[in-house]
Amino acid sequence: MVLEKTNYVDKAEDVVSELVRDKEGKLLLTTTKIRSLLSMVSTIYNEVLHYPSDKLNEDIVERLKYLKMRFAYEAGREDNNKKEKKNGKKIENPIRNLIRVAEIFETIEWIGDDKQRCILFCKYMESIVAYHKFYGGKD
């Protein structure tokens, strides 16, 4: 996914509109889960924002890879916890759904070592959390 200063907010809203919902139409992705992932993103954002170079160092790139792994871990944990059904059909795990719809893995790879791309990704994630809350995301 290619994020730009002019499109990341709209893309975030589109992502939230596509997230899986329960039988009553409520978002299955909990605020607690999404905010725990945002916390990691925010830590990276704060460091990158003040980083002097346009090219990120190896440590920051490694932390982005670690973030990707944490998304995978949380999706795996969720697989083992709940088996939601809607109209008799299994519903996609909420974290896997977020990863797929928001193209999280592809976007982290797209960042590479580019400071501005990393900043856009962090703002994109923050926007997803904001729209999640706006559209009724709860614990």
C-alpha cells in the first residue's frame, strides 16, 4: 500500500468500515487490542519524529519488523481464543481482518528505511484507532 499525506486519513476510514462485525453490527476488534498495538507504533513514531536523518537506522527498521511480528502474534493469540460465527459461518479473526484490510504487513515492508513513510504509517495507524472509536469500537 502506498500512503500519502493526502490519502492516509481516508484510507483509515475505509479500513474501519470494512472491519468484521458481530451479528448486531458491532465491531469485533476491541479498543484494548487496537490501542495496545498503537502504543508500540507511538513509541516508534516519537523516536522517528526526532531522528536527524531521512534514512532510518538499523535499530528502528528492526523495531518495525518486530511490530510486524507482534501483529502476527496477536492474530495468532486471537485465533486460539474465540471462534465467532455470523449466520452460521465462521467470522474472520478481528486482528487478521485488520492486518488484511489495512494491509499492515505490506505497508511495514513499504516503509523500508524511509523516515517520511514511517511517519505516514504511524499517522495512518492513529487514524485507524480514531475511526474505530468513532464508529463504535468498544471493549
